[in-house]
Amino acid sequence: MDTTRPEPLSYPFNRSDTLELDERYALLRAEPSMARVKLAYGDEAWLATRYADARFVLGDARFSRVLPPGRDEPRLGEQNLTAGMLSMDPPEQTRIRRLATKAFTNRGVEALRAVAVEVADDLVTRMIEEGPPADLVANFAVPLPVTVICTLLGVPVEDHPLFAEWSEGFLSATGLTPAKIAEHQGNLWQYMAKLLAERTTDPKDDLLSALAQVRESDDRFTGQEILQLSAGLLAAGHETTMSQIPNFVLTLVQHPAELARIKEDPAIIPQAVEELMRYVPLGLGSAFPRYAKEDVEVGGVLVEAGEAVLAAIGSANRDDTAFPHADTLDVTRQGGTGPHIGFSHGAHHCLGAPLARMELQVALSTLVGRLPNLRLAVPEEQLRWKQGGFMRRLTEMPVSWG
């Protein structure tokens, strides 16, 4: 077991203008022990690049999301990420998470599938009527998850131009100043507080109404906890899927044989979504570090109490020891030593994973089924990528078909 502290590497590794996984991850997976990394802000951290190590850190109760006293969170941007449910451990985290769990069960999400199918079909119909080229981001990837999460929560879809901008306050790394992040977060909280107040006196059949009633009737939850949860669900409930729809399409366009397999057998789409979640590294780098609550041996090193470990999910999902030929996209992939951790793992496994899966399945099914010969309408090097965020996503994606 290694007890030395090697010179830290500058992190993150990935570029923001591509979906490629930086080759340094493969080199680090082959090393006998974890590497040390230094982000732009905060303390140094250990980097878990192998599947077994990353999954262990994410799932073991000896690691915490609560920032220890005297520590500075390793992070990409100036703003600290310690806020709300994502910075809690069970049982406090479980107490709040339970409020929304029922809405995101497989059964609850399946009730929304018909809505998603209808929305996706209408969006593609408009694209066909207007003719190619069309921007897949603005015309499909944005409105589909926005409409679904608004339907679930009970947020007016027409307010998307407002809360889309404010959501950046939760998702920006370097693209916004701390003051602008605080302003956006404050605006979103005020907006959600207004909706919660309306649902208190005029409840409807939506998740915000259920949360508003909890706030009024159950003293185990504070108004601030309900507000933060509501705002977080709105912000996270559309941004990730909005990013992954064009990311998945771009990846399939880059792998025409795999796209052809989906066209030939649409029944494999759920399996294809899981493989794309494994294969496509969404994050620019790792975020939300785990802190050792005691000395713990991981990945050939002793992580001392209070030290941070970053789980490199994109790298872990490309680990050959977990997924044979992991750098190969195989939309019919079977087996592996365990499930991918594209939705994280453990207590902070993505609450909205069932919703994201359903939306991505509907998106691929509709696009592949209704737009034959789907392809980029511009050379790949002309695609524009969003800068300054935690996630890698296209700002626009001109496509053609037929």
C-alpha cells in the first residue's frame, strides 16, 4: 500500500469541444495506485479512474459528501458546490430524497412515456414540415425534456426561457462569475417559491403541489429544503438529458454500423441507451468529491481521513476489466462485471435516472424511426460546443435526413 503523496496532475483532462475521453485516463488505469490531481480551486484530490475503485468510493459509507471542517472542496469553478441534498449523507439525504422518489420510480415515469412520445413525434413532424437542415438542439433536444419535466413538476412550459437561464446558476463551472451564479440561483428560488405558494392554496395533480403540501403539513422538512429540492429537480431534470440527446446522436453518426443496427432492430433501443450512457463521457471532469471519514485503503493507496477522492465516471465506464473491449461502442453489449455508473452509484445515484432513460429511449426511437439517413448537415469540426460548464454539450447541431 502506497502512503506517499505524488506530485498532483493538473485536472480536468477532457476537452470541452469533443466527446473523446482523454488518453491519460487509460494510462492512469494501468498504474498500480491512484493519481493525485489539482483542480483550479480547492484542495488536491485522489482520482479514482478504475471501475472498481470509483464504484467503491461512490458506494462505501466510509466516504461522505459532507465537506470536513477546514477543507476546501476541489472544484472546477470559483463557486463552491456544497449545497442542498447533493452535499448531505444518509439519513438526512435520504429523508429529503424520499420526497420525490415516488415520482421517479419506473412506474411513475412510465406514466409520462405517452407524453414524451407525443411531444417527440410533434417535434419531428415540425422538423419534417420545415425541411432540412434543422438544429436538433433547439428543435428537439431542448423542448423534449423541458416539456416532460414541466409536466411532472407542474411548471409552465412557456416559462422555459426564464428558468433555462437561471438553471445555469446550478450548472456553471467557469462560465459565470460567483455573483452571477448567486443571482441566477436567487431568481430560480424566487420563481419556484412563487409556484409553491400558488400550489399551497390551489393544489393540482403535479409534484410541486405534493411538495407544497408537505411543506405545510410536515414539520420534518423546512421550507428551504423543499425549495432547494424543487429548484434542483427543475434545473437537473432537463439539462442532462438535453445534453445527452445530441451527444448520443453525434456518437451514433460517428459509428454508422451501430446506428444501422438500431435502425434494423428498434427493440434494442433500451439496451443501446445503456451502452451510450456507458460509452459517452458527459462530464468535462469529475465533480462532487467524496471525503474519507476515516483512513481507507483504495486503489493501492491509503486515503487519509478528510482527504477528497474524485470518481472519474467516464474513465471507470471505459475500464476493460469491467467491460470487455470498453473503448468499443456496442449497442447490443451484454455482460460486464457490473452495471455502468453513468448515473453514479450509491446513496447519490441519480434520482432522475428512470426519467432520463425513458426520455433517451423515446428520443432515439423517434429520431431513428422517422428521420431516415439522419446525419450532420455541417462538417463535424464546425459544430459549436458550450463553454464554461460541467457537462460537454453542443449549443447547436444542424442535421439533415432523407
